[in-house]
Amino acid sequence: MIEDNIWLNYPAQYVIGADEVGRGSFAGPIVACAVKINSYDKEHLVDVKDSKKLTEKKRNSIFEIINNTEISYSISVCDNKQIDMYGIQKSNQAVLINSINKVKTGGEKIYIDHFKVDIPESESLTRGEDKSISIALASIIAKVSRDNYMIEISEKFPEYDFASNKGYGTLKHREAIKKYGLTKFHRRSFNLMPK
């Protein structure tokens, strides 16, 4: 991981990693997280890797562990109405910038998964979750936070199966849209209704 090389000589160097989830979802928000860590946090990061390579149970366990540490992180959200108004690209940029700015104090190294944003000294990493432990941790926290929200709204709209699909376009979700139409959580700018 990129942090190991940094911490070899500068163990107290803070690194911020940022990632977002929900970009391709049909419903719900896009959620970003920025995490700030240094080498003294490593004992809490043993199981951290790309959120997509972890089970839901493991992600939830890591999320709980991090919430019982001094590790700083920030969540930023753009709901479906903002996505419809500004577009997915601008919304994506906004949540990443907002989450980073909430934890940045100056002097940190900043890594972002995939996206370039207008923050000086930040660096975009392709497949960042595999190269940076701070990005991997940010991806876990963002995913758990968004998943919990989608499970919560699923109780109001059980026919869309948000608890399982988290708003993504599964067959069951597409069929529910066809049968019941769109909820107030769907992204209307995605042209989801069948022609």
C-alpha cells in the first residue's frame, strides 16, 4: 500500500483517502467518505481492503471498530434530487471535495479513488482501493453508511427491494419500477421508466 512507503520514513505523516459509492445506483444518494490516518492507526486496519472484496458482515465489523477509535473521517451526501439537478459528475465531485475539506487541516497527503478534484496536492489513483489503505477504509465507511440508509428506506418501499439491491438496477428492481413507477428516492434524470 502507498501508505507503507510514506510511513517507512515519516510514521506521523497523516494521509487522507477518499472514495464514493452509489454512482451507478437508480435510487438513493451518492455518498463519499474521507478518512485521515497515520501509521499509529495501523493496529485498527489489519482487515481493511477494498469494500467490494469484503462480506457485508466484515464491512460492518470494521465500521464498528473504526467508530471506537480516534480515527477521523467525514461523510458527505448528495441525494437523488441534487443528482437530478446538477448531474452525477458534479455531484460526485461535490461529495468528494466536501468530505475531504471536513478532515483536511493542511500538510496531509491526499489520495482519491479514480477522480481528480480541485484540491491542491491531491492525487487520483486508478483502482485506489487496492493501492491505498486510507481509500479502502473510506470505501468501507461510505458503503456501510449508504447501505444502512437504503435498508432504512426499504421499510417504506418494500416492493423495490432496496434492502438487498441498495438501489442498483437488479431485475427485481427494474420490474418494480415498471409495475409501481418511481419513488421519491429514484433518480429521474436517469430515465428509468420504460418507454
